[in-house]
Amino acid sequence: MSIDQPNEETITGLLQRLAMLRGWSPKTTESYRSDLLHADAFFRTKRSDLMLIEQSEVLGYLASLRQEGLKESTIQRRRSALSTWFSYLQDQGIRDDHPARNLPKIRKSRSLPKLLSEQHVEALLAAPDTTTPTGVRDRCMLEILYATGLRVSELVSLSLANIDMAGGLVRVIGKGDKERLVPFGEEAERWLQEWLMLRPMKPGCSFLFAGRGGKAMTRQNFWLRIKQYAAQAGVFPLPSPHTLRHAFATHLLNHGADLRAVQMLLGHSNITTTEIYTHVAKARLHELVNQSHPLGRG
């Protein structure tokens, strides 16, 4: 095949077969096709053929993607497409080697969580109308989220048996079915007591915050409620499901909490996951200096 002639027909045929074998969605199949056609066009401009390129050329291609400023996730996806391509060429006996194998790993950059100030948290917590049972329930859920740093999925799956009112503790079953005990403060306890007095007694329902029909409230449903309360309280940009979890960790560190303690409270198996919150806290300190110091930029 001439290097001036695209490999489009071969690429399309390969992906059609893989889509049937692996059950890919049309969107996944089209993403792989787009990535391979992009690589094919790139190498033809270099007078090379996607069928014949060597590992050094693959590395050069990936480096060019980084120079374009593409996200690591996009580069990783295009690298994965190339790996699928070369595996196919090996299976067909067209190549003996696999030039996209054993390449240096692409480290994904981690974006910092959006910071919610303590004032914004207070406004968000105060948003529900606590003259209604639904408002008391939502206020209780928000208070527990901020007091414990639970994931929303962990919160909505809580049962009455998970709450130790006497000890001020909540027992959480987190990712990987790992159990942890997290303390909650007086304010969360007060709203828990309020909610328990109003909570409907439904036979066979053990969920602390049940949805319709006595089933667990969905994560998506409560996220929508958080967004509604945030808009009502004037908290913008609108928060994500993890906003109060991020605020919990960041505010603890801002007030001198130990990183290892925060790791245990969040249920992170690796402390490097927790360390991102130290960057958030430092970023906030820089922002305060720039805004308040006489020689700051603000």
C-alpha cells in the first residue's frame, strides 16, 4: 500500500469486527476510528505508513499530541487505539512486534476540587425549609455530609443501624466494602434527632433517608436537590455531588487537622489521594495573601 493512500478501509473493517466481538457502542467504535484515522493521517505527512511504523515513531506521535496541549486522557485514548491496531496486525500475522507496547506510562494530571468557602457551606446548609419534614430531612443529610465527609452514595445507603447516637459515630461501608467509623458533631446530631422524630415509619424500610416506596434515595436524586439548594442560596458555580466532601477535607486541613486523620475519615486507601486537599488548602492561602496583603496582586 502506498503511503499516500489512507488505511481507512482496513481501519474501518477492523473496528467493525471488534465492535461485534467486544460489544462496543457506536460511540466507542467511532472514537477508535477517529483516533486511528488521525494517527494514519499524521504518519502519512511524515512519509510513513501506519502498518509499518516503529516504536520511536509512536513515541514521536505521542509527544506531538502533548505539544498540542491535548489532555492526558485524550493522549491515553489515542495510545490505546494504536495498541488495539497493533494487536490486530499481530493477530493477522502482518507484524511480529507491537511498537505501542511497554511505552512509558502517561500520568494523568489531577484537577483540584472546586473550593467551597465556609460561608458558602453555611448558606447551603441553611437553604432547606426546615418547617417541612422534607426540609428537615434534607438539612440533616447536608449536615451529615459536611460533618463526616461521606460520599453521597454512602449517605443515601445509610440505615438506622449505621448510626450510633450515644457515641456520635456513623458506620460507613465504603468502596471495596471497607468499613470505617466516622464521628459527627453536635450540629449534625441535633438535625439527626429532629429527623428521627419526623421520619415516617415504613414497614420493612431500614434506610435512614428513604425515597419513594421505602427504597433508598438515589445518588442522582439527592445531587439534584443539592444543586437546587445551592442555586437558592446563591452558591455558584453549582456544586458537584462531592462538593461537601471536598469542603469537609479542605476545611479540616485549613484548621490544622492531620493529613492521616483526614485520610482515615474519607476512607482513602492511599494517602496520595488525600494529598490533593493539601494543594487546595495551599491554593486558598495564596489566594488570601494575594487579596489581603498590601503587596498582593489583588
